[in-house]
Amino acid sequence: MRGRCLYISVILGVFTFSLAEEQLVDKDIAKARVEVKQFIKEDAPLFHNVQVKYIGGAVPELLLLNNSDQEVERIGLSNLSREECNQLLLKKGFYKKTTDDEEVPEEYLNGPYKEREEL
């Protein structure tokens, strides 16, 4: 009888650990979603030549288009933090204003932008 009780408690211990691990993953996913939403609502509008288009149910993606509006690159944002989203756009050569009414430097007015090695 004692052997069975030990066996059951070991299974429960493993099951509890698995649930806790899933909850941590769920919290990470939820945190990433909140950060991407903050980036889209608060930070993306400050980047020159960046437009936000809301599509219900779609995963957040960065679409890089050429002057003919043809897709050049598509990057998923779901797993990125807010800071990583900002760094991605800066690395791709976009200019981030500090305020909505800030003047954009002439070299950033029109694309194509040159990808930066370092920030």
C-alpha cells in the first residue's frame, strides 16, 4: 500500500511541475503580447514612414515594402519585447522621433533606408 502512495505522489509532483512550467510560458507569451501592443500603439507612430494597419485576428508582423509597395521582407513581432521591436526598426534604418511634431532629418525623409550594423 505504501508503494502506491509514493507512486501517486511522484506522478502528482511531475504533473504539478508541468503545469507550473506551462503557466510560466503562458505568462511570457502574455507579457510579449502586451509589449508588442505597447510598441504598436505608442512607439510605432513615432517612426517616420511607418504605418500601422490593424487586421483583426492577425499576428503582429513588420512588413517592409519597396517604393512600389511590393513586399521585401516580413518579420514576426509576436515573440519580441517592446525594446526589441524598437531596436529592429532602428536597425532597419528608420528614424524615430522623440515627439510627434519633431522635424525628420533630410536623410530620413525618403527610403530606401540602409540597414545599420550597430546602433
